[in-house]
Amino acid sequence: MIFADLHIHIGQSLDGKYVKITGAKTLTLPNILEVARDVKGLSLVGIVDSHSMGVQQDFKTLLASGDLRPLSTGGYAAHGVTVIPGHEIELQVGEGYAHFLAYFPYIEQVGKYVGSIKNSIKNWQLSTQRGFLPFELWLEAVNRAEGIWFPAHVFTPHKGIYGNCCRRLREVLPILPNAIEIGLSADLSMAESISELESVVMFSNSDAHSLPNIAREYNSFAHTDPSFGGLLDLIQSKTKTGVRNYGLPPRVGKYHRTYCLNCENVVKSNPPMLACPDCGSRHVVMGVLDRLVSIADRPMGKHNVSTYVHQVPLRQLPGIGPKMYERLLKAFGTEMDILHFIDEEELRPIAGEKVAAWIIKARYGELKVEAGGGGLFGRVVDILSLPVE
Ligand SMILES: [Zn+2]
Ligand SMILES: [Zn+2]
């Protein structure tokens, strides 16, 4: 079994230039590889700012130093973690704008892809820029460069395709994608309320803008080779069985319910709430749940822990402050080792009884969640702090 996070940004390229302005300076390609492998315990990562001129150069630098080694099936081995170069782009579909992810076997194909759509983006150093070209032309550029693609964080009101552009992908895209990224504030059972997603592969990724947020959401694959070719097989559903998503409980997400910009309150009435029930204003940030209920064509699926585990990152569990976190890593290796493999009996002498019990609860998706009130974020019962980004 391997763990994968396919949506990680770059804060800066090694030449000191900004890539993601809102990203952390420490979020560089070598730092991501080190943290993903040695701290998080991931086997496969996707870097979605590989289009950037500076980042393309960083790949070449690491290849020259031997820290990256091209795999015959695509992607690069970095001493135990595989990295796949990719790009996140914003495109107009229907009436709105949405983010899409593309991945390529090697940096040469990234260069080819960038070359063919270069005139459609203003600043090729920066992250997730708007592409001024029709979706079909973008798709052609991805295909010509042997890439694969899927829409990003599809349900979020901020540039998610269902959240922002359409009720059905078929209405706005020339073909149905083989995969989607679910995104924060939603989960698999929610996504299953849209029947056109029946056979689409679902991913959960971190969309990390900082090193600690890597693997905030992630996937485990049971039959997938950690390489570009492995990802291609998975997306073409050849190794789809054995995919499991690990994601924040949707109710803690900051876009889960509709938010009234006038009252500055999260609405609490039954979904879908498309306007504020208190003041009647339609000046709202639509909640992911409200949007989903309003566009669903069948009931929500039953939550199934064998395909989707509600989990919060290790550092967000009660009793795990910076010191305890370091102690756990020192004793057991990586976050994935601790979250998935170490027995409770082994955890107890290092973590204490309570923390060991919380880790086991997180492992099996048994954390209790309360929908929040009055703020942007929901709340996990007994969870002290939540990721705020
Ligand atoms: Zn995005
Ligand atoms: Zn992103």
C-alpha cells in the first residue's frame, strides 16, 4: 500500500523567486521531497507548479545532482518518494472559472505543454494563473504532451467546477474526466449524490501552501505503482479498487455551509440554503453541502469507512503539541507509520494512554465532529485547534 498527495504547491523556486505568493517560502521542491518522505511518509507526490520556469530549472538541478532519478514508467524517484510534475490552471468553463490539474511523465513534456499554451498565460513563473484559451485547446495541449488531467477541488465555491460553473460536467466539458479531486468540505458520500460521477476515480489531496499542510488530505492506493504510469493506470481505472481517501471531516471545512456576508453568520437551517434564512440576503458564500444538495440527482451515499476515512492531521489531535509530535516521530518514523501501522500497545509508552487512544480513533475514522457555529470553521469534539487556511 502506498500513500499519495497529488496537489502540492511551490512557494518559491530555488532562485528565490515567488511561485505561489500566498505560499510559504520554505515550500521549495527539495524541502517538499524531504518532508513528504521523511516526516509524512508519502510514496507519491504531485507538484502542481512544475510549469514555473524556476521550478522546471529546480527539477533539472536535482536531476543533475542525482537527487532525482527518472523512472522508466514516468515520474522521478527521490530517494524513496516519487514526484510527478504537474500544473494547476484556471480556465473558463460555462459561465464561471474553475481549476484543473494536469500531470506529465517528465519535465520535458512539461516544457512541451508550456510551449504550446505559452501565449495564453501572462506570468509563467506564478502558480494557478488564468489561462486565456478555450478548454478544448488546453486539453489538446495536455494530450499532445502525454499528460493526464482532472478538475481540482470540484465542490468548493472558490474555483471548483461544480461549486462555480455547472450542475453537470457533461454540460460544460467535451468529455467526462476519468477522475476528480473532491476538495475540502466534502467527502465521498457527498460526491456520490451526483450520478455522473459513478465510475469516476475520486482523489483527496492537501492543496498544501506550506510544509506542515502536506498530506492534510491524502489517498492510499493498494494496487498502484508509485510512478506516472501507475497514476495513469489508476485514472484509467485499471487499479481503481483499493483506493481509499483520507480527509478532514467535511463539517469542519470552512466552506461546508452557506455563509451570509450580511449577517456574518453560518446558516444552520436544513440544506440547501441558497439565501440567508435570517435576513433574506442572497449575498452569501454558498456552502459546499448546500450547493451539493441543490444539484444532486440522487440521495447522498452512506458513509463507508473502507473507501473514505474522516481523519485530521496528527498534529491536530488533542494532546499532540510540538513536543509530543517530535517524540512520536522520533520513536516511530513518519506520520503515516503512526497514523496507520503502530499498535496501540507500542504507542502507549511513548504517547501515553489518552493520545494513543486518539491516534487509534483517527486511524479508524472515529473522531466525533460537531458542525461549528458563528465562525468560518466547524469543530471537532475535543480537538483543540483546526487547520486554518
Ligand atoms: Zn485551486
Ligand atoms: Zn491548488
